[in-house]
Amino acid sequence: MTKLTSIALIIASMFSISTSYASEPIEVIKPAVITNPEKVELGKMLFFEPRLSMSGYISCNSCHNLSLGGVDALPTSVGHNWQEGPINSPTVLNADYMLAQFWDGRAADLKEQAGGPINNPKEMGYTHELAVDTIRSMPAYIARFNGVYGSNEINIDRITDAIAVFEKTLVTPNSPFDKYLEGDQKAISADALAGYQLFKNKGCVSCHNGSAVGGTMYMKMGLVKPFHTNNPAEGRKGVTGKEADKFVFKVPTLRNIELTYPYFHDGSVWGLEEAVNTMADIQLGQKMNPEEISQMVEFLKTLTGDQPQIVLPALPPSNNNTPRPVPFTKG
């Protein structure tokens, strides 16, 4: 066999593997490409900035903790004045792959989403005006906004834009399953591979597909059987006003799912085994035996990728012009 023939066979083999995995319903997550590091750094500062809240205590990271898979690991989040949130906090990791933001999709993108909690009396408890005044009061922030946007103007549009640009970098590549898709057949166990086949054969991929393994469509929670919950959220109905959209929610991403418990919009399920069994029952009308559930869980765990390596930002000090925090509302 000539050297040229050997090279041709290697190339043909590589092309065959590439073509095979390209036909899979799940796509590889790629590392973030950062083209504006100064804006990313400003967005990171604002993401960790607790002074964007009335209490001076709650930041974006409070509910989307980057040490906990981008969630707060609570059934529903704790907001201003210890108010209980109405719904489970979805992960911020890989959120840019979603068709919209929030469970009900009321925000079109990450920028619009970033402004919502700041202005929500049950979440960060502030106003956009006060948030702007707070950031504008600190010369170090003014200098950063000038460097990024070319002027000293600080407004809510620029604040949320910077936060969104930072959040777009919070992707989790190099999961074992990504490596499997790229051709390393030893990257996942036999049980995980069996779980993936079940994932496809049972029909899970009809909703959970693409790079984020979800997040690209809306679906009714309780498609085949009712989902019983005390949570008041009505899903897309709250956005569209249509009765047909009641209990229709954005399909969550399954990336890093072993880190983002508790599960579902009401945060009622803490274990992956129970979550898998519940989904099979109420969404697909199927029964799964313990071995199948175990294999499915092993597959889901292979979707955990590299977590963002974050160096905490040093935030500028407040001064006499900075609005004072109000940690608790009396009366």
C-alpha cells in the first residue's frame, strides 16, 4: 500500500466518522469566541454587582450561581426582603442557545432578560433608574463604559448589553458526550451509550436536541398525563393570554443537568432518576424499568462540560453619591 493510499484511507475514515456524528440530533458545544474582552469584563462586573439591587446584596450571580452550574439549587429563588420567587431559576450556562429567555419565553434574548430581575420588586427590588444612578455614581464604572462604548453615557441599555455579552461566554464545551460526538467512542461508558439509544428510541430527542439539548421550542408540561404541582406558573399563557398555552413552557437545556437540580419549573424533583421517570410517564406515556432509568441517567451525566473558570472581579467602591442599600423593607 502506497503512502498516498494510506493517507486517502485515513481521510476517508475521518470523513465517515464526521458524517456519522453530523447526523445525530445533538450537536457539539463549541468554546466561546471572545472578540471584545473589555465588554466581557464590564459585563462580568455587572453580573456580580450586588448594588444593582435595593438590598445591595442580590446580584445576577445570586440566582445564577456560577459555582453551582448557573443556578441557585433552590426550588424557587429567594428575592428582595426574603420573598419567595414564583418559579425555579433556570441555568445561565449555554443560555444563548435558547430561543428565548425565562421559562415562559417572555424575554427575547439575554439582554432583555438581564433587565427583568433588576426592576422586579420580588427579585432584585430596584428600578432601572436607580440602577443607572448607582453605576453612574462610581468614576471607575464611568471610565469602563467610556472605554467600551466610546462615551461616558451609562443607561440601562448599555448595562444589560454588557451583562448579556458576558453571559454569552458562559458555555460548557468538552463534555464526555461532545468528545464522543467528535469521534472518541471511549469517551462515554457502555451504560451511557445504552442510555443515549434509549433517549433517542423513547422520543426524548423530539424536544431535547441541538447544541443545548433543549431550549429551542415550547412544550406543554403534562403532555400525556397531567403534571400535579402547587406552583402557580401558567407558562406561555401568561405571555400570550391564550388558554391553549396554559402549562406550556420552554423546554429546558439538559446540558450540565446533573448540576442544575432541583428540576422542572416548580423545582419539585431533586433526583435525576425521578425526573427521568416522571418525564417518561407524563410526556411520553411510557414506563421505564430501573435499568433503563439508570442508563438514561448515565447518559445525562455525560452532558456535563467544562465549567466557566471565573476570576471574581474587583468592584469599585461606593461613594457619597451612591444610593444607599435598603436591605429590609419595614412595615
